[in-house]
Amino acid sequence: MTTLLLALLGCYAAGIFLPLCLPGRPRIQNVIANGLAGAAGLLGVILSLMGLLSAQPLLLSVPSTLPFLTFAIQIDPLAAFFVLTISLAGLAVSIFALGYLVEYSGRRSMGALGALYNGFLLSMTLVVIADDGFFFLVVWELMSLVSYFLVVTEHEKAEVRYAGFFYLIMMHVGTAFIILTFLIFFQEAGSFSFEAFRHPEQPLPEGMRTFAFLLALIGFGTKAGIVPLHVWLPYAHPAAPSHISALMSGVMIKTAIYALIRVYFDFLGGQFPWWWGFVILVVGAVSALLGVLYALMEHDLKSLLAYHSVENIGIILLGIGAGMIFQAFGLKDFAALGLLAGLYHTINHAMFKALLFLGAGALLSVTHTRNMEEYGGLLRRMPWTGFFFLIGAVSIAALPPTNGFVSEWLVFQTLFLSFHLPALFLKLMLPIAAAMLALTGVLALACFAKAFGISFLAQPRSGHARHAEEVSPAMRIGMAALAGVCVVLGLAPMVVVPWLDRITEPLIGASIQGKVLALDGWALAPVNVEFSSLSTPALALMLAGLAALGLVLAWLFGGRITARYYKTWGCGLNLTPRMEYTAIGFVQPIKRVFSTLYRPTVKLETEFIEESRYFAKRRWFEFHIEPVFQRYLYDPVVAFFSTMADRLRFIQSGSLHLYLTYIFVTLVLLLLIAM
Amino acid sequence: MLHALLLVGVQTIVLLVVAPFVVGLIRKVKARLQCRRGAGVFQPYADLAKLFRKQPVVSTTTSWIFTATPYILFASTLAAGLLVPVFASKMPLNFAGNIIALVYLLALGTFFLILAGLDAGSAFGGMGSSREAIVASLTEPAMILSIFAIALTAGSTNLSTIVHKTALLEGIVTDPAPHLMALAALFIVALAETGRVPVDNPATHLELTMIHEAMVLEYSGRYLALVEWAAGIKLLVFLTLIANVFAPWGIATTHTPAAIGIGILVYLVKVSGLAVLIGTIESMFAKLRLFRVTDLLGVAFILALLALVFFYILRG
């Protein structure tokens, strides 16, 4: 395993340096960078599967000359699972990028792009296998910085620069909180090694534990994109090249989920009061619902997908939060179930979100726009991309028998088990969270019906869409791989659940594999078959069989009749794309029902023909929803700091002498305090 | 194995055969209440047979989604029907999914129907799809909560266990208050989900009001037949759910031919009764404006929540 790990790290390292050594040969740089990343991804998949199945965690430690810093690595089942997620996505995305980056060649430095891409994957992998707090912070920071450079790939656009800047600021605020979290652990442990965090010399006082909980939630929550710390996501994810967005949205934000589980269940030993779990649950429910509600109002396909990441992080946290509540009351089986559901959704979301972003990238590469209103009719022009996007859409909308459905079903079951809890308040709150999850799920369905329906169906809405052609084979293979993984994760929970059980067992202290799987693994049955059961293979067979029955019945009652093809009835006019429902029109009822949240502003201007005010010559329609969080939460903070900076400007004269005086005065003051 | 296949086959046939009858019965009741004679109860069978024999016309702007949707809708609705105990409480396919799976199977059909509505490119289809999306969104939370309230009283989320336990009178009637509230909530949900008055009017083809009919406006021939049949089955699934979860008495708890025969007969009586009730309600109420549907479904949500609160308070 150690050799495999070194080979993996070597591939990424070579992927960073080799492309830089071959300037001026973009095609070779592209093949080398993505080929090595893909190879590393493949190695990562093998390594992580071995890590998941082996009894002993892989430990590796290289001391450094810097104080406190040790390059320590540990691959336990939890780390292995996240390596698997990163590597699977990395493998598929690398294949896609082979084709996708062709259009960037010549416009961008392929060497820099390839090196950064490999660096990004490497830093994410190191984040989840780091076994030392200091090392973790270094690679965490590396991950943020590398992804910042990737976000600003198209830096000549002002909005991309703004997105990048916003991202950078948010990440550093988050990292500050993470550093504080680790310092709390360091205080009692006396060392930055994770082993010392787990077993400090003196146990952390209660107040400090709570403090660590909150700091970690804010710090890692910023990366995960929980509401209200999600504001950077809809800027940064669409700004990056699509294959990077796929990794950022699918995988990078999951490293924060990893870190949260590591801190709460590992460092803090899974010992916490129930209100911690409740806080996570509320954060999850709110993120899920607001994420999907804002996604509905987006007509930029990539922003829409970015908001859905907020939603899915919420769903993951619903599972984990419910698990924490059960854990606090000592209901270990249910706690393990909640954590398992959250982890299952983590890998599912990584796969279908990466797939959807790659699909969006494919659309972007042929139409050169992210605006859904300029798509349309693409399923007939890009049948494969459309098919894979549909698989992703059905999965994210959690429709049976896909993977998204399996994990959402598990979250529902966890929430339904709340009647075992002793407190009436929680007994009522968990079902309400389930109702919010139901609303989220069906709004996601509406949102992806919109995204797929407006983009791929009916007539093309613009010249770009009319002339669209299917993308290159490499891009199709990348998407097909992810679509395949989605299908397998949906139909084979009997394989996935035992793996996940290996992760949750050491964290919770209870193995639930035998309690979740029933009927030789063909059905999921949390608690028992009498309480609840689900078998996606059976459902898939039923659906296939009954669809065949429909065909047979149609043939039996009607015989063979060939359909007649004719244009759609347009009330006597020829049907044009202008008559189709638009994305904005599609969500109008939802906008109206939730108008208290959206506070929409609509601007309609009409220019009339000169002869009469009864005939409009041209109309402008503008529609905005209020960015509530930015306006009421972030703007005041930014305004405060700007004013403070303004007030303090008088000390910044630009004179060197004055600055030397400041340094001298500070030094004297410090010496006085020290005395 | 053979035994299991036979049982599943019988349930499939019962669902397929009874669905058009229920639709016909509701129409008949409405006609009589409006002092019309109305078409015969078996008219929907003739309609389906005719539609299957007609040549379908497919729009040239559509993709394979349009032609595949009727089959997906038919399959998902029927699959949902197979998860519900119809004439016997224990069925071989019950392990395939609990009540959440049922809800999401129906959602699968809705998803593809929404896509199909957008596919032909006419404004009517898009309008129907858009409205279906909001009605479905508002229905779901109330549905999940009412289902949970029922699941609590029976101590299971598996439909067969709920029905079986109730049929054998295991403790369910001890708290009728939450049970009745959940029933009321689920009834409202059923009306909304199946597109009945006061949420949608299945008898109208007026642009401004239709929801479901607008989505399927471009369908004809065998495709329309399958869509209509699936709509009938969906209605039947909800009626079965209400009948068997809240009044499972008479359902076969064993698999002897006699018990199953009685089960089917009792089932017919129960769904006929519910069909008459729905026909009466449709005649008594006017259709709500689209944006007033929120209030109705809000009431359903609150009822379901109250059912939950009452359950916990009564149990202490």
C-alpha cells in the first residue's frame, strides 16, 4: 500500500512539473497533465479500496526541519473513503478534460493549467490523508490557493476577478477559524499530531469543546458552503473552467464534510450534547431548502448547479446532524445510520454533481453561453451529452432507482426513527426536518425538470443551439464513466453499505451492516424489514418489466401503427422558439409563492411605435431577486471594515521615517508589557 | 416463486382493470349530480380501446423523451401500485419499497411528464408543466408528514405492515384523533396529486385553468391511452392507500383463494365508495385559483403536523 501511495503522489508530482517543462507544446502538455492525473486517479481508487478493506490503517510519517510540522499520513477507512471520492471524480474529470481543454489550447497556458489541476487534486488528496494538524493546515491552504488560481483562469473578465477575490477572502476567513479550532486542541494536546488531538494529556474543558465545535462549524462550513456562509459558491464555481467546477463542487467542498466528521466524531470522540446535533440539523435543513430555492431562480446553468451544492451539503448535514442527536442519547445504531446516510450522500453527490458540471461544460463548449434561455433542442443535437445529463438530473432529483434516491431515503429513515428519542421537542423537530427535506427534494425535481427541459428539449432558442454538435469522444467517456458510477451506486447498495459500515463502526462503536441489509443484501431495511425496506434492484426490475408490459399492451390493443410526424399546433401560427416556455416563465409560480423570501423586483419597459400607444415595438424585461444574505449580512460587515480602514488612514502617511517610529514605539511598548 | 408471481400478476391485473372503472364511476356520479344521464360507467374502457387503435401524431420538434414518457409514467405508476396492499395485506413485492419509495416513484412519473410537457415546444405544455411543478412541490411536505403520522401509529413505514397490523386490530384504533387528522391531510394531498377539483379540473381544456391536461395536450393515440390509463391508476393508488390504510377491514391477511376472493370484492366496494365521495366533492366545490391552492395544502400540512403532536401528547 505504501508503494501505491508513493506512486500516486509521484503521478501528481510529475503531473505538476512535466507540463511546465514542455512550454509551447500545448497538445502534449494536455495529454501529459490529464493522463498523469487520470493515472493517479486510478491508483487512488485501488489504494482507497485497499484502505477501506484493510484492518490496519496505513501510517506514514516524515519529520521536517520546521518546528511542529510533521508530514504524517494516515489512511484509515474514513480517509480512504474520501480518497475514493476524490480519485473517482478525478479519473473521470481527467478523461473529460483531455477533450475539453482542446478549446483552451492557444488561449491559455496549458502548462500552468495542467500543473494547477494536478496540484489541486494532490492537495485535496493530502487534506483527507493528513495526520497532523499543521500539515493539514498547510495542504488546506494549498488547496484554497490552487483552486483560487484555477477560478481566475479567465482573469481578463471583471466578474471572474471579482469571483476569485470573493472566494479568496471567504476561504481565508474560514481558515482563520480552522486555525483557532486546532489551537484549542493544541493547547491541551501539546502537539499538532491528530493522535494527540484524539487523546490529549488533559481532557478539554466543556466550554472549550463547545468553542471548538462552533469554530469548526464556521471554519469548515465556509468551505462546505452552508447557509449563510455559502455566498462565494455561486460566484466561484461558475467562474472556473467547467472541469474545475466539477471538482470544486463535487469534491472540494466534501473535504469540509470530512474535516467536520474528523473533528466531531474522531477528535471529540463522539461525545457531545444533543444540541450540537440539533444545530447541525437546523443548518442542514436551512441550507438544503434555501439552496434549492435560490437554484430555482438561476438561469445560468453553472450557477444553478452551484446552488444545488448548497442544497446537497444540507442533505448530507441532515443525515449527520440526526446521527449526532442519536449519538448524544446513546442510540448508537441510529447514530451510525445517520452518519452512513450522510456519507452515502457525500459520494453520490460527488458523482452526479461532477457529471452535471461536465455536462454544463459540454454545453458551454459548443454554445459558448451559460444562459439556459439560449439553449433548447439540444437532446436531438447532442444525444449522448443529453442522456448523461438526464441520468445526473434524475439522480440529483432523488428519483428511484438512482443513487440520490437511496441516500435520501436513508436520511428520511434516520429522521423517521426520531420517535425513539426521549425529548418531545426533538420528536417533533426531526419529522419537520423530514418535511423540509421532502419540500427540498421535490423543488430539486422542479429545478432539474427546468434545467433539462429548457436546455435540451423543444426547439433551439438561439443560433448557437441550432448549430450545436455532439462533443468529442473523450468528453463523452468522462461523462459516461460518472453516469455509470451513479447507476452502480444506486443499484448496488449491498456493496456500498458494508464499506460505509467500516467507516462508521470505529467512529460510533456499533456495526450496523447486518441491521441495515436484509434479504441477503437485496434490500435495505434500517432496523428491520417490518419497519421499512427498500430494494432498488427490485424497483429497477419492476420498472423495466412494467414498461415492457406497457409496450405489450399497446401492441395487443392497437397492433403495429406507425406514428405520423407533424409540427406542433401553434394556434394557426407557425410555432417559433419565442413561443416556448422560458426558464424564467417556468419558475414564475414558485417565485410568486415564495416571494417573501425572494423579494423579486421586476422592471418592464416598453417602447411603442410612433403612431399608436397600443402597439409595442420593443419590450425590455428585467427581473432580479434580492440577495438577502449579501445585503443584510455581508454588506454591513464590509461597510464596517471599510469605515474603520478609512478612519485609520491618517496613520498611513507613506513616510518611511514615520513607519520606523511606529516599529520603535511598538517594540518599546511590548518590552514594557513583557517586563 | 410461482405463487409469488401469480399474486403479483393478480394485483397488476386488478389495478389495470379497476382504474378505468373508478374514473368512469366518478364521471357518472358527477353527471347524475348535474342532472345529466352521463356516459356509462364502462365508457373509459371503450375510450382506451379506441385510443390504442388510433394513429398517434407526434410533433416533429420532440425528442425521444416525448415518446418514452408514456411508458415510464405507466411503469412508475403501476410500480407504485404494486407497493400498496390492494386485496391482500402481505404481498411478495412489499420488500421493494416502503411508503417513501411510493411517493418518489410517483414523482418519477411526474418528472418525465413535466419534461414531456416542455418537449413539444408549445406554450400550453410549458404552462401545464410549470403549474404541475408548483402543485407537486407544495403537496409533498404535507404528504410526507401525514404519512409519518400514520407510520407512527402503526410503528412502521412499510405499507404492508401498517395495513396488516391495522387489519388485525393491533392497537391502531386506540388513538383515533391523530389518525383522523392524518386521514384528512392525506385526502387533500390525494386530491392535489391526482389533479382533482378543487386543485385541477380533469374535465376542462380551458387554457387558463388546466394543469395536467395542458401537459398531456400533445399526446394522441396509444401514447395518450397510456397516459390516461396511468392517471387512472394513480388515482386508484391514492384511493387504495386511503381505503386500506385507514379501513383495511376485509383485506385478505392470508393467501387462500377464498380470502383473496373476498378481499377483491371488499376492495371494489371500498374504492367505489371513495369514488362516489370524490365525485360528490367535485360537484360541490369550485376549482380554486392556482395561488389559492397554497392555502389548501397549507391546511393539509398543519393537519398532518397536528396529528403528530396529538399522537405524542396522547401517548404521553
